[in-house]
Amino acid sequence: MLRAQLTATVTDQTDPLVAIADLDRPLGFKANYAIFPLRAENILTTYMMVPFANAASGVHDPGG
């Protein structure tokens, strides 16, 4: 099992949505939601990727 060590500094600074998502290239829509690609990875996306990462072979399906 891969264990990740994530560190983050908590601040009260916020970024505008346009700095995080590429608003000119929507990927799709689901009900009232628009889905946009991220401009860069961040601590949340790195944390969400942990179950899919494997040190030996790169990425894998955690369910199978």
C-alpha cells in the first residue's frame, strides 16, 4: 500500500476561479454544474490520486 506524506500551509488567502480552472475550455455539463479542467495540480488533487498511485508500476485501478 502506498502511503503519501502531504504537507500544506493553511492561509486565509483565496484565488479567483480563473486562476484554478481553465474557464475557456469546459469539459462538459451535469445538471446545473459545468466541469472545467484544472490549470495545475494542487494538494487536494494529489491527495485524491493516492489510491490510484503505485510506486512500482505508476498508476493502477484500486478496485481491481
